[in-house]
Amino acid sequence: MKFITRTSLALFTALVVLVACKKDKEDSISTSKTVFLTVIPTLGTETLALDTPYEINGQLVEFSFFKFYLSNVEVRDDEGNVIVHNNGFPILVSTEGIPKNIGSAEIEVLHNLYFDVGLDSLTNHQDPITATTPMNDVEMHWNWNPGAGYKFFRMDGTVDTQFFESHAATDLLFQEGIGLSVHDVSTSGTEIEIVMYMDLSNALDGILIPAGGEHGDTNFNISYMNKLGTAEPFTIE
């Protein structure tokens, strides 16, 4: 009869524990990937820049300020399930094209990106003083008329050497449920970047920019906001 010595038993036990710990460690290694969304405003194939003259619909236009809000950003799989979202936090887009973290998930293939332009009514009427970034940007809020909420899309500058500003706002201009395919975006590596372009020349196609102030839901603001809602000015790299 063979006997297992205490030393052999101890070595066997240690080996079992070591293998188990190694497996637990391997199982705990996350395969989650972080997804970033970069939004780049353009005029045709040219990246939009401030303090730079452009010809748009035969008008000479120069922008001194350019920002707009995206909200309810989420990525869905081919069955319509939400696989990545940023907890409803809005994204403030500018000409800087800064990548924004929109969440993490174990992803092999992306399918569709969904988002809104502007802010839903509840978010639109929160207090910007107590809000967190990017909802605390006082340049994007009607501080002299709090009931109007935030400026969904703001662009200031000159048109044919005359001052203009467009501050598209009020719940009426909220554009929701915009969807684009991201099926061809690479998911290799631990970080995924979705690059989306917003072509302002497409949004303003056939629309002349009026001099002076366009505040709230004026016809000009409605026209280009509704165009953004069609998704046509947006493309994914």
C-alpha cells in the first residue's frame, strides 16, 4: 500500500492552489474595450476652423464661435441592443475635435451609432449653475432668459463682412433618433475610435445666412436644425 507523505500532500495542495489562482487571474482579465467618439465639423472636405474665411452659398463667412450639443449617444449591435452608452451625458462639439469617452463593452463588431442633436426637454431646462460639464458652459445657455434653456447649436461670426449670430434653441428644435452605420469601424485593440464628420455646407445647402441675430426657433435656425435631423450632414469614417 502506498502512503502520501505530509510533504507530498503539501506540494500537491500548493500546486492545486497555484493552478486555481492562475485560472482565476486569467478569468479576471477584462476584454472590455473603451469606445471614443470624435466629432469633426467640416465644410465639404475641409475641417472647419475659427477666424478663417469661407465661401458658403456665394457668401463670405467667417466663424468666431462654433459649438453644438449631441445627446443620448449610444452604440447598438445588429439586433438593436445597446452595447455602449455614455449614461445620457451630452457631448459639446467644437472645432477642436476632441475624442469623447462614450463607454466600454466587450465588443467584436459595432453596428449602429444613435444620437440626438440638442437636448431633451428635461435636460434643456436644468440649472446651468449646478450642472456638471458640459452643461455648465454659460456661453451655451440663455442666461438672460432661463426659460429658453440651452443653445443647442451656436455659431457667431461675419457674413459678407456683417455681424451674424445663430443661437438655435427651444425644445422645438430638438432633433432625436439620428442613426448612422458604424459596422465598418475597426474594433481591434483595447480602444475604439468612431470618427464622425458634420458637414456644415451640407446642413446649409441652399440656405443663406442672414446678418444680425437669429435667436431661438427662427426660420433660419429651424431650417438647418431640421437638416441635421435627417442625418445627411453626418458621415462616419
